[in-house]
Amino acid sequence: MAESNHNMAGLNLTLQAGTAPALAPLPGNAQALLNFIAAYVLIAGGQNFNGINFGSTTPAPANRGIPWFKTDQNNNPIGLFAWNGATWAAIPTTVSSGPTGSRPSNPSVGTQYLDTTIGAAIYWSSNGWTTVGGCVGDVKEVQAADLNTALNNNPGWVQDTQSVGLVIGGAGGATGITAAHPYGQVIGEENHVLSIAETPSHTHALSGSGGWAPYSGQHQNGTQPPGVFPVVTGVSTSNSAATGGGGSHNTIQPTIYYWRLVKQF
């Protein structure tokens, strides 16, 4: 019988022909013949395999010298563990790495890659490459020379166009505010011109002397003069001259603007 090799986790197993019982008759049909051959096939090479712990049950102390492929109760894989002298600890896995141009060309969902060009761990989702960090809807600000650079360095993220130029506040009500603010509400303004009603109530004190008053006397010829003549009447009041430009003032606190991104997938 020809030998057949099977590689299994680095273990080389070899199928070898065994010895059938003397005078054993050959089966009369194909299936019986296959069963007859299978009963006397030997598997060689297993003596080189030290074994592995497998399953959800913690290995016995006698088996601490070999790795443990840990699963849950339904045999779903959890990871590879090893005894470190005190406990079973997960064995760190190393993902492939390299520049952006060397990302796996046909990855399956969940494939991880350390992109050394952007310095970030990424994985392949059903929508494309995305950063390992962050969940859908997360918002962050990043430094970059331009928006394209910011997006290239953060795969899976897009610009948060809803909040461009705005300060972000927490939606809902809170102690110390006059009203609850619903999600997505935009308030405030960048510049503002104060109205008369918005200025504090105040007065301007002015003083002076002299003024005009009607003349009630008569000329020497006994006639009543038309009009009025200046006379000293004491303190008088008047409006001050207008001043101020009436321009709007800046209502923004000292601010620096970065690229604000939101995780899309």
C-alpha cells in the first residue's frame, strides 16, 4: 500500500500497511474491501507528538507541560493558553504587519494587520479595513496636514460633517442648565450684536447752564415781541453725542480646530 502524508499542526503522520490475519478472505464487494483495508492501516509518526489539552475543562496538573486550546462549553474556540507556573495564561498571538501597500489582498472578515505606514492595528470588516480601536459612532479629533491625510491614517472613519466648526455638548438635561438640549440641536452664534434690551440699564449724567425760555415782558413801546429770547434759567439737560461703532463682538472662547472624524464601520 502506498504511503500518504498528512500535515497537522506541524505533526507528520504516515499511513502504513498493517498485517492482515493469515488466510483472511478478501471481501466480495468494494465497500467491504475498503472496510477491510481500513481495519489494517497503521498511522505512524504519532510518537513524535506530545499532545495538546483541548476543551473547556481546566487541564489536570499532570498536563501543565503542554498547551491548552481552550474552548467554551459549546467547543467555540477561546484561545491558546500555557501554564506560566502560577496560572493558565493566554499565549500572545502575532498578527502580520507591514506597510499599507502590503495589506492582505483577499482577507476574510476578522483578519488583523498591523499597518506600519499609519502606525495602527486594523482589521477587515464586511465593509473594508477599519481601525481596531473605536466603535461605530465614536467621534475624535486628529491632527493632520489635510483631510485626506487624516482619513488615510484612520481607515473606517469619515469626517463628521454634522459638527464641523461646532463645539460638542452633551445632549439631555443636567443640573445647572436652563433647559434640556435634544440630540443634534445646534445653538449659539459666532458673533453677536447686542440690542438695547441686552445692555444693562444705565444713565449718563450731563450738566450745564443757560437755555431758552419764552419772553413774557413787553418792549418799551408796549408791544409784545414775537418769538423767544435767551435768558438764564438754571440747570438744563440734553442728550450726549452718539458714540460706538455698533459692531458685533466675538462670542467664541479661545479655540483650535482639528479634523473631527466619526467611525463609520
